[in-house]
Amino acid sequence: MSRPGFPLTILEFQQRFGTEEACRAYLFASRWPEGFACPGCGGRDCGAETRRHLWICTACGRQTSVTASTVMHGTRLPLRTWFWAAYLVSTFHPGISAKQLQRQLGIGCHETAWAMLHKLRGAMVAPERELLKGEVEIDEFYLGGYEEGLKGSRQRGKKTLCGIAIEVRGRGSGRLRLQVLPDPSSASLLALTKATTTPGATVHTDGYQAYNVLADHGYDHRRRPKQSVSPGEELLPRAHRAISNLKAWMHGTHRGVSPEHLPVYLDEFVFRHNRRGTPMAGFQTLLGLGLAHEPITYRQIIDRAA
Ligand SMILES: [Zn+2]
């Protein structure tokens, strides 16, 4: 049995997750689709849910919460607030700000809404990121410098080098990957390629020399110098379309992003791009249901920002 499905419309969502009990039942079914199983001893029997919402294993006495290993772990907010936040973040196009989230859900303090949003974003990286395959376009580009006027002049125009890999699907695009790059060296571009693309794949790049190393590492490298592109034809069209969408999105929705936070936003953009056909399906992923990795904590967010 797999984890329970997700509601397809906002009305269905509202009906299904109208109470704390309904949310908790959904978490139970997501965590234990085949019935309770103790994470300590594997025991299948438990007592009734305690007043503190814990399930106690009959065999070993271990207490388990349905929010353990989800982004909601240790939260003081109602589960309904989390469910709605995940719904809004996964379906709101082109993305939602902490201020919008705070207003929509009536969250008292901005810091709480901000931390929530960042926790949900933290779940946007699937732990088992499959490598791209077939034909892939790879490129590097500069992003950022949006914080003009918002921060001190030191920040102004600060741009970050990023790498992109995107699958060719006929005339359209397949899956996308984005990464911050330390520099535009061969080593960095090779690391980007290895982290995103299956060896043996056909990799299209522009004429930049640093990509020449790809052929030595098992990639079918097709380098296209600018001179070889005929008028009206575009070099790496899918990569360039995704980059311009990313820039518009960053500029329109997330103006004040500092370079330290950029990776989180790149992950969000990739998450949205790769699920653009089924945004509702993202809701479970964002809550951390059935995820192997630990959800990020508020402390880690602050440390990353420091
Ligand atoms: Zn047990």
C-alpha cells in the first residue's frame, strides 16, 4: 500500500483537512499506510493516542508522534496551518512570500511565517535526485544583484555564478537542475555535470573551452561555438528559456534574496519546474511525508543566513 492520495481542488482540500483530527489521521495514514509500526522495535500494536498526541508501542513502550520526521515536528502551530501553508506554497503560482503567507493564514508574527516558508522550501529537494539522461543542455550564468536599494551599497550588484542542466524532450524541456558554482573552471563544470547528468548522456554546451573536459569523462559532448549557430536559431534554447524564467521569477517574487539563501530559491524553482503539470502533488512532499531525510530546523536556517 502506498501513502494516501492528495486532494485535487481547494474545496476538496478544505473538506478533507477541516479539523486537527483530520490532519492527524492523514499524517498517521501517510506514516503507517499498513498500520502502526514502532520505529524502535517494529511492533505493530499500540495503545490509543495519548492526550499529547503520542502513540505508545505496546511491546517496548516507545512513544512516537505522527509529526516526527516531518517539517511539523515540534511545532506549536495548528497542523491545519501547516497543511494550508504547504497547499499555498505548492500551488500558488509563481510562488508565495512570507508576508503573503502570514496574511493568508493569519499568523501572528512575521518570523514564524518566514521560518515556516523556509522549512517548506527545505523539503523541495528530493533526497533521491535521479540524474538527467538522454540529451541534456548544460550552461553557466550569473544571477542576482536584485537587492539594490534594500541593503547597504556593499550588496549592490552582487551576482552569483550558477550552473544549469536541463533535459531535451522533443521540442520542449524535461527535468531541470540548478546549482550555485564556485567558479567557471573545468573542475566546477565537470562537478556540475557529474552531479546532474548520467555518464554517457549527450551533453550540449556552448563553445566555452572549459567544457572540453566532459568528453574525457564519458559524456557525449556536443560543443557549439556561437559562429556555428545560424540566424534565427538559438544556442541551448531550453537552458536559456529556463534561465530567463528564473530571472523573471527571482526579480518579481523574491527581490531581496541574499547570495547565502540563493540555493534554497534555486531548489524551489527546480521543484516548481519539475512539477509544473501537477502542483498539488507537491503538498505531501513539502510537509515531509514519507521523506527519508531530516527536515531542516529553524537553527539551521539562521546558521545558513549568518
Ligand atoms: Zn516498540
